Amino acid sequence: MAINSYDFTSLKRDLTDVLSTLIADAPGFIRLFPVTGQATQPKHEWLENHLKPKRISYSAYDATTTPGTFTVTDSSGWTVGDYVKILGNPAIFKITSTTSTTIVVSLVASNGGYSALSSTGAPSTSAGSLCFVAHPMSEASSSGLDAFCQSSVAWNATQIIRRDFNLSGTSIASSTHGNENSIVLQEAEALRQIINELNDTALFGVRSLRTSSALGTAGGLYYFGTQNGCLSSAQANTPALSTAIINGAAQKIVEAGGIPSIILCGIGQARVISRLYSTSLQVQQYDKVRGSYVSQIVNEATGGLMQVFVEPKLDDTDVWVIDPSAFGLVWLRNLISSDATSGNMDGQCRKLIGEATFEFKNAKQKLCRISGLQASSSALA
């Protein structure tokens, strides 16, 4: 009778769903990445959504002409027929034409606000913000507002993930109380290591396509969130984190068309946030996420709730405000567990191997990095 056995010798198992379940309960950044699809090549591409901002900043207003003209950085997403208002005033305007850097409007109704577009009673010529109100449609219209057109293509590179583990013949034959000679236990430890690798790559990974001289690596939050044109809130003179700084970053995302609902920070800055919102902080009573969301606060830019998400590996002087709909985990090759024992090995070897990447859809509208903050130890002193 055999004194030992190895039940998985010829068994190949797909552990992708198992890993997804473990990620959903993992206390780290990676849990914000649901599986969103299947990659078809190492250069994984996706279509960016053409987000329609709910608010846009203007740098000047020409009060000498009728209709009036607002100067903006980029008018994409604002179309003829939109009804808009100026932040802080109830008057309604209709967009009559646009260029890449101007929005031309006519006054629809004063609503108790601005009564004219001429220099008398006109909007201020200084900087302000235009807010989207509606896009009325005519009866029996044949086409609607193009709200979901794709504006561009973005991509990330896939990264191969592999873990090997083996047990000697002596280990398999030995009887132990801790079961450390179990293939199942070794496989569980390998899965834990893979989750940690995915978590750190999602944070700090650098995008690189695989070549004969370079490994393929997936870009992460800092790669996609610090590109040219990304939203940012760089703080001078290292101020302590404040509600004004958090709401300012959230407002940038709202103005770009996103919905900020996550504050990503390290342990120290989470303590600072808890102190800032001590009178309005809502701690979840029934917490299915097991502690990573330490609290909920009201986002003053949208009126909705924002969850404070703690990532211990994040730099202490950085905080991110995020619309998490940007994130996705995509597999090119599912995570497979299979036998890797060589013919002469005294024991058994098994490997876990898969290939995946991350989506950061509309990163330039949904991520805002707050940098240059005072260290949490100083802010809490």
C-alpha cells in the first residue's frame, strides 16, 4: 500500500475565479479592480469614454459682444443646444456655437440673475465656471445627444505572473500536525503572494511592452495618474491635509465629468482625515469589506458619500481622490495551476501562471493626485 499520494499530479485547475474571490476580501488597493473583460493580445487596448463635464472653468468672458463668449481651455464635450449657467448665478444660457477654446452663448432667461449679455448686468469678465443644466430635445427628433461616443484609445501592457512551489518526497511522506507539507497549503500561499504582486503593480507598475530585451510590465496608478494632462493638486510649502484640499481635488474630477467616491491614502493620512471629519465621519456598522473602508464622509462637491480607503504602501505625503469606475483587471491568460514535476525529481512541483493587466479608463478625468502634503506625524502632532 502506498505511504503517500499526490492527488494533483495530472490535474490542471483554473484559479482565476478563486483569485477574484480572494481579491474581493484583500485589504489593499487591488480590491478596487473588478474583472472587466478578456484581453486578446499583450498590448491591451480600450476605448476611452467621451465624458461630458458637468462643470468647466472659463478664464475670461467677452462682455462687449452679443452673444457672449467664454474662453476655456478645451470645449470638447460641450455642444450647441446645451443649457448652462454660471456657478453662483441662476441665469440660464444656451450654447449657440463653439470652437476648441471658446463657448458662445445667448441668454435664455435671467431667473432673477443676469438680465443682459451686454456690459450692463453681464457676467463677470474674470474667471469663473460654467455648469451644465440640460440639453432639451425637439419633438419627434431623429437623433439624440451623443453622450457616450468614444474619443480615443488607451492601452496597457500585460504582465506574466508565475509562482512555483515544490515538496520533496520526504516531506510528502512525513506526517505533520501543521500540514505544511500539503500542496493545497502551498498553493494558497502562492495565491497570497500573487495578490500582493498585483496590488503593488496596480499602484506603482510602469507600462512596458515585451520585447527581446525587456520584460512586459503593466502600468499602475502612478503611471496613468501622472501623465501630461492628468488632474493634480500639487501643494506648495507642505501644508497639512485639509477639507478644502480634498474638496478641491473632488471638484476637479466633477468638472471633468467624473464622480469622485474614493479617497485613497496611507494609514497616517487616514488618521488626519478622521480628525478633520470627526463631527461628520460615518463609520460603517455592517462592514462587508472587513475594514479597508475605515469611514465614509460627505463629498461637498457632489453631495454624495466618499469612502476613505487605506493603502498602507502609499506614500505618506500623497492622497488620491478617485472615481473607481476607471479601474479594471483583465486577463490575457487565466491563472492556471498545473503540474511541473520533472522526471527525475524526488518529490512534486507545481506552478501557477497567468498573464494580466489593468485598465485605467479615462484616467485623465477620474484620478486626481494630491501631492506635497505635510507628513501625517507632523499634522497630527
